[in-house]
Amino acid sequence: MSNTNITYLVGGGCGLIALIAFIMLFVAPALQSHRRAWERVAVVVLSGYVLAAFVGIGVLAGALLVLEWPSVF
């Protein structure tokens, strides 16, 4: 395995762990608190929006860090 493949494997593993943590900490309790099927579907859809917002904030913060790194250090 090359260094690039190892980096991709570690990044993918971290992403998978973060996704599992999001599901266990946000989605599972929200699903347990609702009884009707349409409410559970709505919870999953809205949790997807929250996940997308978290990913978007992370991408923006990462891009800002990459762009501003030379001027800070």
C-alpha cells in the first residue's frame, strides 16, 4: 500500500466513525421519541439536513484553514 492509499483508508475510517457517532447520538434518540411513521421519516430527513450543515461547515473551515495557513504561520 502506498502512503496515499493509507491516507484515504484512515480518512474513510474516520468518516465512518463520525457517521456512526452522528446516527447514535442524534438520529437514534430522535427516532425513539416518535411513534408515527411519517414523524420518523421527517426526523431522518431533518437529521440529514443537520448532517449536511455540519459537513458544509467543516468543508468551509477546512478551506479557510488551507487558504489562510501561509499568512498565519
